[in-house]
Amino acid sequence: MTDRTLEKGIKLRHYFVLGFGCIVGVGWVVVLGEWLEQAGPLGALIGFAGGGSLMIIVGLCYGEMATMFPVAGGEIAYTYEIYGVKTSFLVGWFLTLCFTIFISFEAISAGWLFGELLPGLKGSLLYTSRGDPVHLGTLLFGLCGTLLLTYLNYRGIKAAVIFQEIFTYGLILLSLIFIIAGVFWGKASNLEPLFSKTETWPIIGGIATVFVMAPIFIAGFNVIPQTMEEKAERTSMRLVGQVIVVSIAGAVIFYLLVILSASMSTPWQGILGLELPAAGAFEAAFNSTLMAKIVLFAAFCGILSTWNTVFITASRAFFALGRARIIPRTFGTVHNTHGSPFIAILFAGTIAFLAIFLGRSAIVPIINVGVSCVTLAFFLICLGLIKMRRQRPDFHRPYRTPGGKVTAAFGSVISLFVFGLSLYQPYAGSNGKFPLEWGIIIGWGVLGAAFWIGARKIRSSISEQERRQLILGQSTPSDESLDCGGKHL
């Protein structure tokens, strides 16, 4: 089974729904109140626009790397070629943490949203997790949804992208209704005060907090590089590189319109205490539960599309590590019939299934951990593009990053800055206590060290030349990599 190739069925239009659908999930419904509380409407717009601009710059760099190395695993392949096997494992391991816990995030959020749409099905209280209630109905919805998506992805990429198209376009169409209503029938006076002014969140601090959070709400474009090996034969590589940037830009515009339309619909300070402030804003503005339901159904479409894509991304990361013999090779197994990395899919589904029991209390720590993981990868990829441009100028590049090394340098500096802030922010908000986020990162790092040590014999079973062929496949360049102390390039 390990020698079978992944199913190739992703067309250009699929890459857009994968990228946009993975970026725009349910966060705008759940976290909108926190953005407004910390920064105010204008502050949230500035913070998100800044974070979104950073992601567009990073996306430009990813576009070039993804078309140079169109293989499963994305960042794992790029960092292997640029830095070597140790860095590849480090990046891959923490990205698998990010992607896998985000399956749980989507499952928890989906159950919560399900309970809001149909309150009678929320079910009885089972227990509390860090002060937040966990109900039977919402828990079962998250668990059953995870099982369903595990099966769907097990069946192959074509089934997964059909699912993705349905719910991504459903999200877009439903969202247009309340965004247009909020902007055209709302009032500019509802935006006052433009900035949040509290002792806890000064103006600059609030904007910075939203800026730091923005990358994780836009980082879903990673699904495109992760699935490049599954591109349909006639799909243009150059256009796929462009779709990465288009999906990011489209998602940033969506988030900005949601912030603006919700804040204009009703005085924004009145929705801060609501569980789902986006739905509450439109319900209060139009005195209509129907409008609130439209918002929630749009969010439901978004959560299903994101849930599906993070599953795809997590499984491809585990698959790439296994195929390269960096972790046990069984993770690199491809199903004979469906062409799916089914062992990786089952493993990611199992971890996510167990994490769902943590309940809503895990949502904010998951977001914070995710920011740290993805911005570390962003930094290394942008920096690596500079090395590739300098040391391999003749490498075939179907898509070239506008601005070249200048764009990549800016992306690497800002990514490193956001990575540092993402580690500091949880400590700043913990009143001097040891942040849960640090504990998750350290715990996953220890588990990764155990995997690394345990897989020593597996890694040594093949040569680096063989490993490189397994990771890069047919995209491996004909010329030999420049050697720097045993590392590629």
C-alpha cells in the first residue's frame, strides 16, 4: 500500500473552496465580541487588516514554494529541502499539533452552534470543563461529526472536495444577506466609540491583540500546499499559486465586512456579553430571529467546510512525515482502493475525537497554540525562500513571488515578531500563572522527542537520497542540492 500514489482529483475551483473554506470557519461568530472588546470596531478593523496583509505576504511566498515542490506535506517538504531532516520534523510535528487540535476546535464549536440553532437538542449537562458546561447533545454532535468526516476523508479526496464546494458556497451566499443588510441599513453612529478604552486593553494593546490573533484565522490557506500532490493533471500550477493569494485576500475582505456590518447594525458595546455576538447583533438590529438564524446557518456552513479542510491538512502532514520515514512508516500508507492516506486520517481523527471532551474551555488555548505553530512555519518558509532565490536562482518556478527576496524578508521578520507575541500574550493574560498554552506546546514537544528517538531505526533504514525522493518525488530537481553541513542548500 505504501507505494500507491495519492488520488489526483483537485481542480482549480476546488483549490479556491479548500483555501477560502478553510480560512473562514466559525471564528467570526464566536470571537467577534472579543475582538470588539479588546480593540473597538476601528481598532479591530485595523488589527485584522494588518494581520491579513501579513498573511497575503506570506501567501505570496507559499505560492512560489508550493509550485516548486507540488507534493503532499507542504511545509514539511520545503523545510526538508532547505534546512534538512531535523527542521523538517520540528515544523511538521508542531503543524500536526496545530491542524489536529483545530479538528477538535471545529468539532467543539460545531456542537456549540448546533445547540444554539436547536436549543432543545442541546441535551442534559454532563460535566463542566474549566468552568464551562458540556452538554450531552452538543458533545455527541461533535463526536459524530468527527467520525463522519473521518469516514469521508477515508473514502478519498474527491468526496471531500464535493463536500467542500457545497458548504463553502453556502457560507458565501448566506453571508451576503446579513453583510449587505448591516452595511446598508446600519448606522455609522453605532461604531462609536471607534476604539475600546479600558485599563485591561489600551488602544495599542487591543489592536496588537487582534493583529496577533488574525494569522490563525487566516492560516487555513495551508491546505492548498498540503494537497498539491493531489492536483488534477490539467490544472495549471501557476494558477494554483495565484489561488493561494486570492483565497487569503477574499477571506480578509470577508472578516472586515463582518466586523463592519455587525458593528453598524447595533451599538457594538451591547453585544459583548453575548455567547454569539455576531448573531445577536443582527437579531437586535432587525428585531428578527430569522436574521440571527441566517447568521448561524452561514456559520454552520463555514464550520463544516473548515472542519473538513483541517482534517485534510492534518492527515497530509502525518502522511508526509511517515512516507519520509521520519516517523513510523505506517503513517505514509495509501489505501489501495481510495487513494487516501488512511492511517494518517484515522490517527488524526482519533486524537481530535479525544480532545473534544475538553469542551468550550479549550477554544481560546487552541487558538493561541495554533498561532505559535503556524507563525513559526511561516517564518521558516519565508526565510527559506530567500535562500532558494540566492542559491538556486535557476530552479523552475511556475509561480514567482512579486518582490522576490524583499517580500520574503518582510514576511519572515513580521512572522517572527508575531510568533514572539503569540508566546508572550498567554502569559500576559494569565496573571503570572503558567499558561496552559505553554503546557500544551511543551507536552507536544516531549511527545515529539519520544517519536524522534523511537523512530531512529526507521530513519536510518534508508539513505538521505532515498528520503529526498520519497518527500519530493518527481519534483526533485535534476541538479544536486548544494550541501551545507549535511543539510540541503
